[in-house]
Amino acid sequence: MAGLVAVIYGIVAYASALVALLYLIGFVGNLVVPKSIDSGTAGPLLQSVIINMALIGLFSLQHSVMARAGFKRWWTGFVPSSVERSTYLLFTSLALLILYWQWQPIPALVWAVHDPIAAAVLDGIFWLGWVVLVASTFMLDHFEMFGLSQVFARMFGKQPPEAKFRTPLLYRRVRHPIYLGVFLAVWATPVMTVGHLLLAAVITGYILIGIQLEERDLIRQFGDQYRRYRERAAMLFPIPGRKFAGKDAE
């Protein structure tokens, strides 16, 4: 029964993460969703900046702290390890929901691209970013990353596989393709407002800090294997002509 409850919990968490991700696409792209990054009534500039910074900070803090190995060791003293990832996703979805709900639009224009070809290119890069993000999760293990493998393993009495360092496909060239996808998606827009720029700039800062924290954990986990990988693969953007990670990193 406990295994079945864990599976139901994991499926709910997975669904919440998918909904949050789909809403994020609409939110950043001003597409379909009822509340987007530039919709709504603008308030006082300073107040809007403070609120938005706090919202991004809340998400960044939750997303980063709960992903750290030290926090996981402490957290699994209260939460079964099989649902640790699912719980992380639920908190991430909640943090994003709060951000969508309370985001304050700052509609002042930073740039607007009127040339239809240039605008189409930027829109294409926007969608490419989301494709890269989602595809990168499948290049490793999408269902483990989203907590489903762990809860099904518990239900069937199996032990989760031991962590193994792999660099499939795009990971051979770029160490953090998921972050690359986010970067492309938040910056590529034909119409950049101050509110959108604030989100893009702060998220970029979070990405750069998050990479340092994540790689520190990966070095502790995989040691010299990850250090060699860092020498061969670019952090975010593929570098033409650079020797990429080979078989010793698979």
C-alpha cells in the first residue's frame, strides 16, 4: 500500500511539474495563458521590481537549496528517499505558481524587432530553447529526473540504480544543456520589456551561480572523471573546434 501511495504521489508531482513547465512557456512567451510576463496592470516601478526580485529569489532559493546533496541527506531523514525527487518537484511547481500569480508587469519597452524575418528568427530561438530543455532531460533519464523511476522502483521492491556518470548526445558538447535551453528561451524575444529583461537577467545570474553549486556536488560525487569532462565540454555554449568528451565520460 505504501508503494502504491508513493506512485500516486509521484504521478501527481510529475503532472504538476509538466503543468508548471507548460505554463512557464506561455508565461515567458506571452502565449495563451491568462497571466503572462507582460499582462496585467502595471504598478509603481520600484514596488514591482522588489516584488519580482523576491519572487525570482524564492524560486531560486527553493530550486537550488533542495537540489544540494547536503540538504537531500537531511531531508531524507523526514521524507522517504523514493519520493524525495517528487517532493522537490512539488515545491518547485508551487514556487513557480506563486511567481506566475504575483508577478508584476513592467511594460516599458527595451527593444522591439519589427523586421518579420528577424522576429521569426528570435521566435525560433525561443522555441529551440524549450526543445533543448525538454530533450536534454530525455538524453539522461527523464523519468528519474522527474521522480517516477524512484516511486515505481519502490512499488516493485527494486533498488534504484547506482548513479553513473554519462555524457550522451548534446552533453558531450555542453555540460548544462538544460540551462542552455532556459537561457535561449528567456532572452530570445522580438519584444523585450523591462519586466522580461529583469526576469532574463536575474535567471541568468541564478544559472551561473547554480552551475557552480551543481558542479561542486558533481566533483564530490565523480571526482577526476568530472574534472576531465569540464576540460573537454563547454559550460553552456558549444565551442567550435573544441575537443569534446569521449568514451571515458560515457
